[in-house]
Amino acid sequence: MLSDVKILDLSTLLPGPYASMMLADLGAQVLRVESPTRVDLVRELPPKIGDSSAAHQYLNRSKKSIALDLKQPEAIEIIKALIKDYDIVLEQFRPGVMERLGIGYEALKAINPKIIYCAITGYGQTGPYKDRAGHDLNYLAIAGISSYSKRKEQAPIPQGIQIADVAGGSLHGVIGILTALHHRQRTGEGQMIDISMTDCAFALNAMSGAGALAGEDIPDAESHLLNGGTFYDYYQTSDDRYLSIGSLEPKFFSGLCQLLDLENLLPLANKASAQQQIKDSFTHAFKQKTYEQWQEIFINLDLCVEPVLNLKEASEHPHLIAREMIIDVPHQKTGTQKQLGCPIKFSMYQTHYQQAGGDIGADSKQILTELGFDDTKISTLKKCGVVTF
């Protein structure tokens, strides 16, 4: 559906590449610009398939790749030549870097007034932290999320996924880009989009943040409905596996209590002072059977109780398979590679996966040829280290 949209992606690591992968899954033509001298660290993450990591090949599927040394003037001229024919620029440098290279928003806007320029950074283009380094963990800490995402009297826990990077930077970046595209359709105007991963993470405090601002109800560890302050929690089985219990509504709570022979808890469901009693009762009850035994009991019961799966188990879950969340993507060296599928389903569009992310600069020569460079010029650029393939 986005097959007429061309994206020049100068980002690295996770936030930008995940955002452009989502757009590529929806049909956008994405050209990834990588440095031949400063390798994207995601390429080195284990496990590797061939010369690069499985993660890199996932994040860069259906994209083309050109390797340019942006410290060389000739590479900057190539970017300026490309931008004439592109709709969107996505970058992830610290504020000011693109301007110093000569390809900041104003410079590119002068070449292509309709360009949509999206910058994803840790703290945004303005404010006292704009030049500060950071990672996902730091953004969640500043956003107030880490402070109540923990057990009482324990340290905050590093999350298994990069919440600020993906839910913050990537998804909000895609929303901003698609909104700017809609605006340009109506007005013909391009614009710059400033995405701060810290801003976006802060905005994810949807319920707790509203309460804190409205009534100074500051959440703490295990103090609220959904962060361990009630029986809504995880419970250990006799063989040290875990079940997730989300039986908040009266009919689910009642059904669960009856199943566990704990009808005495029914009058206590909504009493804050009784939550620890309920949790203790559930803790004891679930330790009486193994994970598999509970699985057999709950598989056909609609009580908001589900097993805690590892990623291998999740990838084999019949529901995720039925939803086409595990897909086979063409791979130039192995034939196909299993990857996570696009989670957005349309009635009129079927996601097409062109290929797994390939070698750095795999399409450099083709891109330069399309720009009008002859073989002699391309060879000279390669010899000087301006371009790699």
C-alpha cells in the first residue's frame, strides 16, 4: 500500500531500522545508508547467519543497502542526488550531526521542498538533555516507568524488550511519518518530525501518568491494579514454571476461585486490604500442580489465565502460527529464514517479504548506476572508500 513511497534510512541499531522495516513491510521502498567504516553493532549480535546477525537480517528485510562514508564530500553529494527522488529521510544521529555533514533538514528541504524528515533521538532536538547520550534503560528511568516497574524493596528490572526504543521511538516515528504523508497529500508541504524516545516513553504512562498529574497519585512498586498491587500477577507452579493470572473481572475471578476451591475469597476481590491474602492463597494453590497439569486444565477455560512461554514456545504457539506471525523470508544464502511476521493485518493488502537484510552495500553499484554514474566513476568512488560494495 506504500509502494509509491521512497524512504532514505540513515539510522542504526534498533529504533530507526525497526520503523523503516514496518514501512517496508507495508510496501515502501527503503534504501538503507550504512557506514563502511563504522559497522552497525546489530550486525554483530549473536546468533549470526552467514556474515551478519539474525537480528540485522530481520530488521533490514525488504530493504536495499548502500554503503557511504558520509565524512567524504562525494558521499554527501550522492545523498543530495538521491534526495531529489525520495519522500522521507529517517535518521538517528545526535542533534546537529546531520547539519554538520551538510545534509540536515534545511539543506535537504532546499533540494526537495516536499521532503519529510524524521529524526529519532534519545531526548529530542531541544531541551537541556538534547546532546546527552543514552540507552533504552535511561529513557525508561527518566520517564518514570522504571520506578514502579519492580517488586517492593527491590531494584527496577531491565526489561526483556526495548520499550523506549520500539514502543517509543519506532512506533511513534511511523505514526509521525504517516501523518506527515497525509498532510503532504492535502497541502504539498513536507516537514520535520522530532521524535524523542524519552518523550514517547513518558507518554506511555497512560493510566498512571494521568492519575499522577490529576491527583498526585504517584505509583510505587506493587501499589496499583496492574503492577503487582493486586492478585493480577504471575504465579509459580510446582515445577518452577509460571502462569499469568489476569482474572480481574467478577466472572473471571469467581470462576477461578471456584476452580481452585477458594470460594472464601469471593467477597474479598475488591478489597485493597485483602489483596495479599488472595495472592498468598493463589500462590499456594498453583504450587500444587505442574505447569503441564495446569495447561491441561486451563486450555479450554476462558478465565484470563495463560502460561508464561519462552520465545521458542511462543513461536510454536498455534494462535501465533495461525495469525502468520512466524513467516519464511527469502534469504540469499540459506534459501529462507524464519522471522517474526508483520502484526498489522489488512483486508485488502497481503504483506510481501522481499528478502532478509543482506550484506553491507549490497545494492551500492545498482543505486549509483541508476543515478547516472558510469563504471569508471563508480570504480573511482569505491577505490577512494566513498562507497563500498
